[in-house]
Amino acid sequence: MISYLKGIVAGIQTIGASRVILTLEVNGLGYDLQVPQRLANHLPESGGVTQIFTHLQIREEVPFLYGFASPAERDLFRHLLTVTGIGAALAIALLDTLELPELVQAIIAGNTQMLIQAPGVGKKIAERICLELKSKLVEWRKSAGFFVATGGPAPGILEEVQMTLFALGYTAHEVSHALSCGQRRHRTTQRCLCRRLD
């Protein structure tokens, strides 16, 4: 099993609408890894050195390497693959749509409205993800260092607010950030959605 690769960014290319392939040169060998767009956006320019945590999947005797920014992101990807009907493309779409802590929180809280913002994820698939992963992630989040916020508005009210914000064109990340801002103090002076809504 390949746990991670550390090497030189040789190239990044987008195939189709959603597949991003990173070519990483390690000791003279070039590895092609499919990575989330979010990771690709933060990689150094060609020639820069980076470390990528990997998952090897073999389908019909063909090996595929997937790359992630952290071991926690890779582990959540692996958890998502255990859900009935979830393949690598949908798992990566979920990781691209929500930040890691937000995705974990949405699954544990059964927040399907957040999950269906990912391309290709419908209500039934979102419900299945929550059903099959909730108990697993409750335990896993402790070792991964994620702590899900408790309290806040009732689920019905929360869903209504989320749907309104989505209808106004805000992204899943902006909505999640704004709703969590009310439950904690700002640590930055950067403007955020909740301040725009004031």
C-alpha cells in the first residue's frame, strides 16, 4: 500500500468537467493521481515540491491512484466509498463541495440539504450517506480531531435558512460558515457571509 508520495509537481490537467489529474515526479518516476479540485488549487506551481496522501483502488485489474491533502481527507474518502452506490467520483465531489469538518458535521447531523449541493448527490444518496456513516464518523471524528458543534437552531428552521441561502446563490461552504459563525467568536477580521447578512 502506498501511504503518501512526496515529489515534484510535473503537471496538472483537467479532464472533462470534474476530473483533475496531478502528475507527481518521485525519484524519476511520474505518478498520475486523481485529486480534488480544492487540492489542485493549493498545489505549488510546476516544479514545486509537495506531499500527497494516497489511496490505491483497483477496478477491473486497472490501478487508480487518488491523492489528498491530509490523512483525514483520505480516510473520509475511504469511508464514503463504503456507502452503497458511492463511487470515487461522488466521494471526490463531496470533498470538493464542503470543507472536511463541514462535511463530517453534515453527515453526523443528517443534514442532507448540505450534502445535495455536491454535483451528482441527490436526496436519496444523501440520506443513505447519513444512515450508513453517522455512527462510524461519530467515533472516527475523535481520532481525526473534528468536533461537531452541538446546539443551534432546530433542524426544521436550519433547513429552511439553508434552502433560502442556496436559492440566493450562496455556496455550501459559505452557508455552512455563516451558520457556524453565530455559534462561535470570529477569529479573523475577514468579511464573511454572516456579516453580509447583518
